[in-house]
Amino acid sequence: MKEEFIDYVFRFYGPGGVYGKHFNHQLAREQVEFGVAILIHHCQENGKEFMGDSYDREYILSIMLYWYVYNDTLREINTFLSKNYCNCDDD
């Protein structure tokens, strides 16, 4: 599932993707892999389920923007995820 999810994200944000403009159509697959790894690690560390869905795709976008565009630290990204990420059915 992980490789399929990486392909899915890359199709959205990579060169020629619908939202490739976020990265000037220059995003590399390895950059998507990095974002996915960060989110999966966050889920594992916090007992959350990684679903590999559009919700997760949007968080990968945030991770990549924070890291590659805004030059935030991993600590800042993890703080963002801790405050905002909840891929669950709880209301």
C-alpha cells in the first residue's frame, strides 16, 4: 500500500500534477517518500492509523511545504501534526 500511496501523492503534487504548482512542478518522488515516512512515523508513535487516503495526502502536502518550502524543522512539523492530525472517526 505504501508504494501505491506514494504514487498517488506524486500524481497530485509532482511535475505535471493537478497541484504541482505548489512545488513549481519540480517535486521529486524522494521528497514525497520523505513526507510519507514522516507521517507514518507520527502515526506509529501516537497510536494513530495511517489510512493512505486523501486526508493523509493533504497532510503529506503540509509536511512537504513546511520542510521544502518554509524550511521548518522536524520539531515544528511534529508539533503541527500533534496539534492537527487525527485520522479517526472521533468527533
